[in-house]
Amino acid sequence: MHRKILEIDLTTQQYRTYKDDDLFNEYLGGTGAATEILTRICKPEVDPFSPDNPIIFANGPFSNMFPVATKTAALFKSPHTGELGESHAGGRLAMAMYNAGINIMVIKGKSAYPVLLSIENDKVSFHKANTLWGKSALATYRILQEFEKNKSGKASIVRIGPAGERLSTYACATVDNQRHFGRLGLGAVMGSKNLKAFIVRGDQYEKITNLKQYKAVYDKIYKAVVESDQMKKYHDMGTAENILPLNMMGGLPTRNFTQGFFESAEEISGETFAVKTLVQKIACAHCQCGCIHLSSLREQFGQDHSYKTFQISYDYELIYAMGSNLSINSTDKILRLLHIAEKQGWDVMSLGVTLAWLTEAYIHGLLTKEHTDGLDIHFGDGDTYIEILRRMTKSHNELYRDLEKGASWCAEKYGGSQFALTFGKNEAPGYMTGENAFTDWLLGVRHSHLDGAGYSVDQALFQKALTVEEQVKKLVDESVYRMLSNSLVICLFARKVYDMETILEGLEAVGEKRDPQWITDFTWKVFRKKYEFKKACGLDFDKLTIPEKLYHVTSATGKTNRERIKERIEIFRKLTGV
């Protein structure tokens, strides 16, 4: 591992590179090292849109070294929740940072004007990006590809769309071909810094000191990825395969989590998307799986004008957010909504849950046509949702501007908190499986299904009865273990490939030998460090609640019990010490 950190100050347009062996020795890389840096340099009370809010991009010792170690972790203070912001993205960024000899990038300050960073090895160039400001995330990518076309090597292009420029608190940063730092508002933090985009490339490669040992571990992982069935699902149909099974068990959120069964699930299933719309499967750099499924969408330039064809990425979470949860049963309408979100640079899960809150608030009379400027909003009306997104892109009026701040913020202003499906102010993922999922989102470091896979614990209950304490322990064990996965940094789709034995072998092969006890101590240290930062930012466990609506609907595992949720919170705190 290069063990090199690149620090960029946008205010002064200065940069430096340095090594910090102690940091990597103690915190490995990825989310571990980034968490330590964040707590060193980011004051918990800082305004997320302040120049003093840093952005930290971090790779780990497995990045670009082993198959499916394709992610980069980004940490910052979230403008959406006011506490820890952490998002992971694939694409080519991990490879490009490795090629540039960089393990971690720290971006500070604020540019006086829209800026593009061009990073090549240990050199950083600052370019005015005024002509890119206002351009969509897709258009920016096309323009910057042209900017880079005569340079050698594979670059990674990270940029924001107009949503980030408008400081939408759930704006994402888009990486290369439709990969995203999606959740918690990294795009808005970049927008607040006038950072429109950055490009990374390089030709610095590490020498493998023990090639025979490295190759043996590499081949073992490669074989598991391409020859076993551990990742077959992700290649064949992608996560969209989950639509029908979750629907069958009553865990597919429908009409803002009113029920877990969508009567039109067949029409928007992974199978239907594959038959009707799929045109290509692609992969992140150094991934043999190819889980990225692209649909074809034709869009007319204007009345009496020709069409242009776009490729739109889809997966389970996107179909849930723009499909079942809004009661939309048309693949075409879902893709059109996704296309607008892609151009603007919105996180689709937050956007979809916010639209669902809007719909219920309107249906129950908290909002009127005076608020919506004449729009009549109902579940299932795809054309109206498309018009809502168009109005949001133009900041049409106060309501449409407010919708860019998320469901929790809107509910505080307009009422209808019972309809705001948010956990720690972050909009709900797409699993109406039961109390373990809800507890996971409420207490997890990112308020996300990616924290502890609570939905899997819920589904395990169909096979075997477990006490509440046993269930929460499974949740905690997975949450803590992911501190290791996210520090390496591997794609979580490969979590079964990277068992502990393989991880220890891989660390030794790349010169980062550790033992099981060190791993245990490390994962707990990073886990607790994250909660220390969250609590310093204002997280109060005594005030955490799940949305009231979830006590009155039936999930895949039955009704949610108020006392059991309290019990789960107490068990979680007892087991973790947070």
C-alpha cells in the first residue's frame, strides 16, 4: 500500500502529499483511516456547508489489489442529518487513486469560483469550471471525457449535478458511468465548496514483494468470484432480482410503506426489466462480476424532433423508490424518473421517500393545490411525479425548493411527520421486513441497510426462532464486522467471498499482516469512534424513534411492537457500549 495522503485546500489552491505510517498501521485504510482523520480535523459543531467541513476519500490495502475490492469510502459531515456522513462508490475511482499513488484524499476549504481539479500522480491542477456550472451530471461527464481524451491511462471522473449546486441536502456525487456516492449529501458538500468535479489518473504502481503468495490469494478470490455461485445473482439479474421474493414475503414497501405487497410487482420485477429494457451489463474497474444493469431509454428532444437514446442504470433500491413505494407499475415511467434524477444528481432513495411523504401529506390535506401550484398528487401517477421533478429542477416555488431538503425537513415545516419514513433524518431503504431492519436503520452509523443487514436477520426468522437479544446480537456482530470490510475496501456484494481466513491471507500477501485479535480490537475501535463523533454532533439515543406509521402497518415478520423497539435499542447499547 502506498500509504500516501493527498491534501488539497480549495481556498488557497495549495496541496501537499505526505505519508502517515502510524495512521495506516493503526487504522488500516478505508473507513477506518478516514474516520480517524475526520475526527482529527472536523469539529462536530461545524456547519456542513462551511469550508471547514472536509471531504475524505479513502482506499484500503485491498483496493485495486484483489478482485471486487472496487469501492472508495467518502466521509464528511452530512448536511442531510447533521452528523456522520459516509458513502461508498465504485466505478474507476479506487483504481485511479491507486494508479496515482494515493490512498487518501482530503479536500478542505472553498473555492472562490466553480472549480475542476485535475489530479495526476502527485500533481494537482486547478481549472475554472464556470462553463460547467449548471450542467447536468451526464453532460459534465461527456464534456470532461473530451477534456481527457488525449491523455494516457484510465481516469476517473467524479462530478455533481445541478442538485449539488443548489445544495439539495441529499444530492449525490456521480462517479464515472452511473456509480454514485449516493447517500447523505456528499454532492451538496461539494457544491458548497464550488467543487464541480475532479479527475484522477496516474501511473504509479506498487511492486509486489511476494508474488507467489500474492498470486495464490488472488487466484483463490478470483475463482470464488467467477466460478462459485456466491456472486452469480448479482451478475445474472442484479439486485432487481429481489423484487418478487420480497413482495412474496410481504416485505416490498408499497405506497409509502402502507403495505409490503405491491399488486403490480410482476410488472416492475427484475425479470421484466431484463426482458423489456436490459441492453448491457458492465462492471466497476477490477470487478469480474458485472452487476451494473443498464436499460435503454428513448427521449424526444422536443415536439416534432428526433429521439436520443440513453442508458439508465437500475437496481432493487431504485425500482423500490421510484416504483412500488410510489405505486408506479411502468418500467418506462420508472426509467424516466431515474433519468431526471441522474441528470440532477439526487440520491434516488431519499428522493423517492420524499415524494411519497409529499403524496400522503397532500392526500391528507396538509398540502393543497396552492402549495403544489395546481398539481393534483396521487400514488401511481407517473406523469405527475415527472412534472414534480421538473419543477424541483427549476425551484418552481417554495414547496418544490423545500422538497430538495428531504422528508424529515419537510415534515417539520408542513406537518405529517407520521408519513416521513426517515431514520435519523435519512430516508428509508427498501426493506419492509420488520423490526431488525428498522432498528438497523435507526441505530446504524449511516442509518442505512448497509450498516448491519437487519433485513437479513428478519428473513432468518422464517427459518429459525431467535430471542430478541439473539437477533440484536446478530445485528451488532455484522455492523462491527463491516468496519473491516469497509476499511479494506471491498464491495459488500463480495462479503461472502472475503471470509476471515481469506482476509488474513490477503493482508499478509500485501505486506499488512494482522492477527485475529488485532482485527477484533480494530473493528470495535473504529465502530465506537464513529459513534463518538455522531454523539458529539448531537445524536441522542433517548430521542431516537422510528416513524409512527410503522407501528400501524404489517411487515413481513408481523406488526412492529413499540416496547420491543425500545428493548432492541437498550440491548444494542448494552452490547456495543455506545
